[in-house]
Amino acid sequence: MPESPFPGVQVRHRGGDYAILDNGAHVLAWTLRDQLPTLWVSPLASFEPGIAVRGGVPVVFPWFGAGPGGDRRPAHGFARTAAWQRVGLTDDVAGTGRLEVRYRLDSTGFDSAPFVAELAAEFTRDHLRVSLSVTNTGEADLSYEEALHTYLAVSDVSRISLDGLGGCSYVDKVDGAGQPPRVQAGPVTFTGETDRLYDHAGEVLVNDPDRGRSIRVAKTGSATTVVWNPGPARGAALADVRQYWPDFVCVEAANTGAAAVTVPAGETHILTQTLELV
């Protein structure tokens, strides 16, 4: 993981590594003893203020991509580069192996309806659990899109497969523009640029035979699973990806498009994603 000048929390223990940035409440590392990293962070990632870090688990909120109308900036919303406030830290890594870090962000200073967002990241020897809760502090309904834009480290994206999405309908954002949703037949494999929004609320298993392991991605509070890899041409064009595009796959717990969240006044929605090594 590149060294970051931003404040945050990093704990190295018994050959493992947990790390999260205060900026963006952005999880950077969950590496267990005697294992290769579970999360991918680009060797070309920038850690300059106001620039999204490529890798880890960026928080996408309150819109996905350019938003429902295609005109929102910055891409994927302001939360991933915002100055979240760290409001809690529980460090029992030396004992139980558990670290929990909690953050808060509200709508002050943003062109947004009133909200309070809280992010909790729980690192253990068994799992990484990231939860994003959003409370509507206004008087009208609050609608938004969201995702935990998780970059998983793999041996080679062309040699992995994803189980759990078979039979699900999906929108293909690469070559399905204007086309009706498609249906996934069997495991997902990768032969080029892949950008899909699956109608899916269950688990995904990322099978990586070259590393002799699988990564289970479970979630709650999510109706959409995003699967993304830029492929060779798009990857080469991204300044913070370049030749490293085969080294990761994004499997994201999300609510986007027709599955955007609407929260009544005074209520809260919680999106949670849990990673486990199998």
C-alpha cells in the first residue's frame, strides 16, 4: 500500500495490516497474516487533497457515476473526498484482533438536502465489515444513490470467476446502451472491459484459483451489485490504473438507478458489506 500523507488509522500486527483514511472515511487495507492483500490499492494512486484514491473501499454518495441525470460532479459524489470526522476508535488488535473506526459526515457545506451519514469499519481476523448509514434530518423525503466501491486484489482478472450472480438481470454499461437488461448465465468471467449493474441482493464469491482462495462478498441493505474492471484499453487510459488493470476486480454493494434509496424524514437507511476469505 502506498504511503499516505493523510491522517487515518493503521495497525500492523502479526504480519497483518488494517488501514483507513480519515479523508473520505476510505478503507485502504485488510490484509491477514500469511495472506496476500484482500484489497487492491493502485501503485499509481494519488493522495493529494480533493483527489479520489484509486483502490480500497471508496464511499460513493450521494450519487453514482454522474448521477441519474448524467450531470452531477464530481463523479460518484462528494463523500469519497470529503473531510469526514472520526468519532470513534476501538483498538483491541493485540487481544481479539478487532479494530473498529467510526466516522460522521453531515450536509453542512454541501449542495445537498439535509442528512447525517455515519460510516463504521470493523476489521477482524475473520472479516472486514463496512457499514454506511444515512439519516434524513430534513422534513421532506431524501433520495440518493450509494455504493461501497470495493477493489478486490486478484491474481489476474482474466483467470477469476464470480459465483452468485447467475440468473440475475443486469444492465451492461459497456455495450448495452439502450438495450434491455440481460440475464447472467452461469459464473461471471472477464474477457475485456466490464461494467455491469446487477439486480442482486445476495452474496458473490470471487474465485481466484491461482491464489488458492475465494473472497466472499456479502451485503445487506443493497439491491444492486456493481461489477467493474476497465480492461486493457480503458485501463491504459486511466492515469492511476495503467498497466495494473489485471490486478483487481470491483464488486460493489450499491443502490443506484431504479434502486436508488428514498428515506422519509427522520429515518435511517443502512448499507453494509462484509468481506471474508474462504
